[in-house]
Amino acid sequence: MIVILGALLGAVIGGTTAKRRKGNFADMAQYAVVYAIAFALLGFFVTIAIEKSLA
């Protein structure tokens, strides 16, 4: 669940970052994908840390 929320949040942040920097559609899509991957990876590690601490 944390991974999915991280990916969605990253996509929104990436898209708005590119739009604020006056990027075209391709720039916004690329930023959204890169931020989504980064935030999902961060969420994945957080999920692993939580699971390890509970077990």
C-alpha cells in the first residue's frame, strides 16, 4: 500500500515540477515517471523496514 501511494504521490509531484518549469507534455510525463519510480522505491524500502521491525 505504501508503495502504491508513493508512486502516485511521486507522479503528481513530478508532473507539477515539470509544469512549474514550463516543460511540454513529454517533459511532464518523464518527470512523473521518474518521480513515481523513485517514490515507489522509497516506499518499498519503508515497507521492508516496517515488516522487519514487526517480525
